[in-house]
Amino acid sequence: MSKAPATRPERVLFVHAHPDDETLSSGGTIATLIELGAEVTVLTATRGERGEMLTDALAPLAGDGPRVAAHRETEIAAALAALGGPAHLWLGGPGARPTDLPVRRYTDSGMQWGPDGRATSATDAPADSLTRADLGEVVDDLRAAIRSTGADAVVSYADDGGYGHPDHVRVHHAARYAARAEEVPFSMIVAPDADEVDLTVDVVPVRAKVRAAVEQYRSQVAVDPVDPADPQRLTWVMPHGVRQAAPAVEAYRHDVEPVPRVPETFAELSGQGKVTAVVVAAVAGLVAGALGTVTHQQTLAGFPIGMVITTLVVLGLVVGLRLLYRSRSMVAAAGIAVIVATQVLVSVGGQSSPLVLANLAGYVWTFGPAAIAALTLAWPDLSGLRASTAAAAPADGRSGSSPGRE
């Protein structure tokens, strides 16, 4: 699978299970997208009520779900501000709940470490926990979030939840179903060295923001000091004692292979497509030339309607090809075909042919198509200028208060 550089959707919804997940697994991408001017929303499913409290000062909160939740709310608010200030929603709350249903709160399901070193379900998940909630209700809440944010891309975990946490797995399934139901692309967070990677984001340029965000989660991780020999290196120690390092790139796999974009210009066509386009243009020119040669002498109440209509047909054909496909080759093929069709019909008719007479209509039809094609071929191609202007727009938008859209 090819590895493509980061692109910029207009509105991206990141769906995570607990506070800190958004920063540890996708913080670099969130910060990068915000710098590019995208509208980013982070949706958090639970408040991590069953998370550890690592510091001595916070240790008394451990096991007290409401107090842990209140503290972790402050941590995620500070972390998101450090990443650049994405919008934030809680699953089941305003913006992430159907408007005809009362607000509800999903709680942390908890986990335990399995013999293989991966997380597995806890045996005492609370009744109001995420994993014990009806999956359909969770999906409906996520669909409401997609609609309220206008998201054109949804990002969450892969089907294993990253490391097996049951809340992560539940979030994956719910987010995937919701994205498909809303017909929005869904992408999964994967390891940069995974076998299938569709998109990578270079997150080193925003490393300072990610570090500042990770440092807000003092209850969950212990961040190592900056290494003067390698200031870009960012590592932290997890509650179970494992040290993790922030990768240089964050990687994603698309749920469904993206639909190839339909070529819009002649230059974007394949070699075979270009040949076909030129042939089609030539055939259209032959038809226009033949019909024009036969009908250009027609009059209506003394008005040379045939001359006018046939000239407009040729003008519409060659100018339309140039504007739609930005192709001189197609214009040349159509223009030459018009002339060839005229000359062939005149030759078949012989010297006494009444098709092209020595009058105004005859002169216009004889020289008009060639002049129109020549002028259409000669005008400058401004597509490069338009592309340069469009490429400069995001940079200008970032310097102002209202980032421009692509």
C-alpha cells in the first residue's frame, strides 16, 4: 500500500475513548491539521473515571470516579489548548446526542492486562460504562456528532483498539458504523511501520505542541525531560511502567480504498485517455464540419440563419473544449476535422457543387472555423496562475483571523 503525504480535509472529527488518547495517538495530526486551517473536533467517549492517578498529590483521587472525571476534564481542556484549540465534544452530550434524547454520560469500562501483554475487558465494568451501553445508541450519538460538526472525515482506532482496551474497540466499531451510515470517510490510527498504511503525517514540526499537551496528563503519564542532545525526542512512561516514544510520523489506514478522483483536464488523463479524447474531438469536428457545410447557406426570411448557427456551433465546440479540458490538442483536432469535412464534401461535389458558394455565407464558412480555432489555440493558459493563487491562499489564511478554505 502506498504511503501518501497528509492532505487537508475541511472538517475532521477525531473519536477517542478517554482523555489523553487523542494526544498520545493522534496529537501531532490534530496540531498539524489546525495549522493548515482545518476545522478539527475531538470527541471523547468517557472521562476516564477508572484511570490511574500517578502523582502523590493526585493519588487520593484514585477510585473516586466523579473526582477523577472532574480532574481529567481539566487535563484534556489544557491539552487541547496546547495542541491548538480544536473543538471538543463529550459522547452523549450536546452536539453528540440526537436532539430528541436526554443527555447521557458514558463512563470508563476499565480494563485488565492479559497474559499476552495486551489489555482485555475488566470483570467489573459499571452498568453505565461504554462497553455495556447499547451499540446502536452509541452509533446514533456519533452520527449526531458527525452531523453537528459537518465532518467530512472521521478518525479513530483500528479494530484492535490499538492495544486491546475494550473502550477503544467499542469506539472503533461505533465510529466506523456511524461514518459509513453518514457516508463520511473513516480512517484508522495504525503504527507507522504497519503493513497497510494509506496516509502518513510528519509530526516533528509540531513536536513542541505535542510535548506541551502530553505534559498536561500528569495523572496518566510521566514525561521524560527534554534531551539537550536530541530536543525533538519525546518519551513518557505509562502507568504500567512501559516507556513510549512519540513517532516522527503518525500513520492511518483508510476503511475503504478512496475512490479515484475523476480526471478533470486533458493533462490528468492517462495516455490512452488522451488518445481517446483527441479522437472524440476529431469526430465531433467532422460532424460539425459536415453539418455546417450542408446547412450554412440556409436563410430564414432573408436572414442567414445557417451561417450564424454553424459558426456558433464551431465556436461552442472549440471554445468549450479549451475551457473544459484546457487542451490545445483537442481544439486542434476538432478545428482540423471541421476543415477536412468541408473540403472533402466540396471535393465530392466537384466544381459545380452548390455546397459552398462565392457569397458571404460561403466565405464565412470557408475561413471562419480556421480563424476561430487559431484564436482559441492562441489564447494563454491561465491554469498555472490559478493554481499558484490557490496554493498561496492557505498561507495567507493562516496569517489572518479567518483561515481560507481550499
